[in-house]
Amino acid sequence: MKNSARLQLILGGAKSGKSHFALHQGNEDGFDPKTFLATASADDQEMKQRIERHKMQRGPEWHTLEEPYFLADSLRKNAVHPKGLVIVDCATLWISNLLCGKGGKVLTDPEIEKEFETLLKILPGTKGRVRFVSNEVGGGIVPDNALARRFRDLQGQLNLSLAGIADQVVLMTAGLPQKIK
């Protein structure tokens, strides 16, 4: 499935093939620069190894930026080249980072929603292509604790908003892309 969308949202469960699909749609050689905007934090040894393995798998043609909190600012600075491609991987970790502390400060829901608003305002004005990876988390049972329910609700809210402005939305299931918008 070749992608001609300027803003693409790629949804799916954990290990469904979202990141691989974001990186390999068949037209990546036509973009320059290619930026991978990672929201993960290397807080433990396993995550450090995972991040390094993923960098090696992407290859040297991808410039990797790690931005766990200030996603809108980073996109504003890096999605400016009309022939560029930015992959944001992933919204799920970004929300988790915001919930667990931005610069040591845990954000309230209105503060997180303000971060969402800022992101959603800058995305339509980006010059290059953006592929946004996000988990689809609301298909299971209702979580048994307030933090997990808060996370699920915020994730659903952001996915809904991103899907509303995206040119294309793809749902990944067991490595298979399904175009839903």
C-alpha cells in the first residue's frame, strides 16, 4: 500500500506491525530528510537496548530525534521541509510520559488536553509528510484503576482527533494494513 497522504495515522495493538509499516510503505527513498521522532524514554537497560536495536534496524538514512514530552515543538522544527518525512512513534508513549511527569511535573488532564490542542494546531501547517503511530487501546475491558482509565480515555481522545484531521488512517492487525480512511 503506497502512501500519498500528507498526514497518516497508523493505529493498532502492541506488536501489530505499526512501526514497520510506518517505515516501509514503498516510497521512503523519495523523501529527504527522513526523521524518526521517538517518544520513548530510555529509563532502563531493556529500553535502552530496544531503542538501539530499532535505530540499527532503521539504518543511517534516518535521523532519529528523541522527544518524550515536547512533541509539538519538535514537529514544528522538523516537519518543515516539503520533501521531508517525519514518523512520530508513538503517541501512546507520549501520553504515558505526560501522565507520569513532564520535566518532573505530573500534568492534569486539562494540561494534557492543551498539549493535544497545540499538536493538532500545528499538524495541518507542516510542510512535509507526517506518519503518526498510535496504539488503539479501547477495544478491551474497562481498566480496574483510575490511572489506566484516564490513560485509555486520553488515548482515545487523541486518536479520535488525529483521525479527524488525517488524510489517511490505517489499522494494523497481525501485520496486515487495513485502510479505514
